[in-house]
Amino acid sequence: MGKIVAIGGGELRLNETLEMDRFIVDFSGKDKPKALFIPTASSDREEYIEVFENVYGNTLGCKTDVLKLIEEKTSASAIEEKILSADIIYVGGGNTAMMIDLWGKNKVDLYLKKAYENGTVLSGLSAGAICWFKFGHSDSNRFTGDKA
């Protein structure tokens, strides 16, 4: 069975979550785990990807990969391969509602469930923390300007 590490706050780019990030890497049980970053909630923002690669790759010694769903058209088989080959999956923060909708259209949710069942560490911050649960509170409306 998989492991979920939901990070309640802090900024990856400021190293505010570095101790939690170390825990996530250690929790994988691998010497040099493959860490997949899914930046969908931030619209695949390049700066966020660079921060993840710096922290998880350079600082924590992981082999990093990224699953872009907005900027690139990724095939279903490539999405499945990236997700199921990862030891750690880290989902970034941002617009939870948009991310969940896009994941459903690309079967990402189904592949993540398989990864969990295979023992992969599922983790993330903000939208990347709430996405692992059936219910939760999201501020996604602030990204669209909706008052509801």
C-alpha cells in the first residue's frame, strides 16, 4: 500500500519544507528515488519546476522527472509510465479544481490510485496535499475570480 505525506504549509522555493522533503525522500526507502513532479495546479509553471528540480534533484539527490499536462500534449501511455515508474510523486500547489478536472480528463487519478496501491509515496503542498483526499477545503475560486 502507498504512503501519503500531505504538507500543510510552507514554501518549497524558500526551503521552508526541507525537513518534510527529506522525510518524503527517506520514506520512499530508496537510496536515489525517482521523484515525479506534477505541476498541473500551477499551470505547469516553469519556475516551480526549476525549484522542484533544485530541491529534490540537487539538494536531496533524487532523479527527477516532470509530468506536464497543460503545456504539452502527453499520451495516456506516457502519463501512465511516468506515474507508475516513480518512487515519489509530488504535486504542487495552485488551482485544485482545475487540476482535478484536468486529471480526470487524462486518467491521471486512475494512474495515481495504481501508484498508491504499488507503494509509491504520494505527496504535495496545498492543492498537492488536498488532492489525496475525498473531501477538503479549497480556495480554487480565487484563481477564477468566482465569488461562490
